[in-house]
Amino acid sequence: MAQFTIPEHDYAVVATTNKRIGEGYEQLIAWMNERKLEKHENALAIEVFYIDDHLDEEPVELWIPVKNARE
């Protein structure tokens, strides 16, 4: 197991599934564009997978760091 620290950022987040990740990113980027939010280029995007061996389609959260007014 590895441990690392992620610096604090503001994120745009969407819930999707492992079979619809592409659609999730499209939805999230469209939402960011509507609100004129920009991706923070020097920060990591995060994909959180909720693994369940009993499910064929697993929940996934997509987190994209966004620039805020403080930057």
C-alpha cells in the first residue's frame, strides 16, 4: 500500500460508472464550461472507483481540480 498527500484544491465532481467514464468526463467538462471554470493544470485529476466484485457496473467519481478566484 502506498500513501501520499494531495494538496487542497477546489474540484468539479461527477458520479458515473466504470462503463460510462467517457460520458462522465463529457458531462463534467460541459458543466465546467457553462460556469466558465478552468482546470487547474498543475493539479491531479482523481478517479475514485468503488470496487464491488458482485457488480458488473461499478460506481466511479471523477474529480477535476479547478482554478478559483484565489489563484
